[in-house]
Amino acid sequence: MRTSLICLMMMTLLTGCSYFQIRKPIIEQGNIITSENTDRLRPGMSPSQVTEIMGAPVTSNIFTPDRMAYVYTYQDRTNPLVMKRVICIFSNGRLRTIQRD
């Protein structure tokens, strides 16, 4: 009887640990995009200057080599997913357009 009671208590405690999500990791992915970095971008910059400021782009597409996409996602257990995007479009090797979300 005593062993059954101990087993029942242990099962209750262990299932309680999975019920309460004590620790859920913070997930950050991509390039960290700050307003300071995006404010430094100016039309007419070369791709190497943009890479120096923003870092290497997250995605590169062989079909659109004149486009650099920077994506940042952040999620913790209490808040919804935060996504920031900056897309740099080049024309003739110079930055033409900056699209921000």
C-alpha cells in the first residue's frame, strides 16, 4: 500500500512538471535589425557597404542577385512572434530602394 501511494505521488508530481511550462526558451533567428543600422543605409551604397552595416543577408536568391533580404524573428513564451524585415534592392551595383517592415 505504501509503495502504491509513493508511486501515485511521484506520478502526480512528474505530470505536474509537464503541465506547468517552467522554462520555455527564447528563440532569436536571423540578423539583428536595429533602427540605428537601417538609418545608416543610404541610396547609392555598394553591396559591400550594406553588408558591412547589416551583416551577411539571411537569404540569397540566384534569380534575383540584385536583392538582399534581412529577416529577424524573436519569440519568448509570453509574447507573440516579432518579425522584422529589411529588403535592399540594387540597380547597377548601387542601393536603390530600402523596404522596411
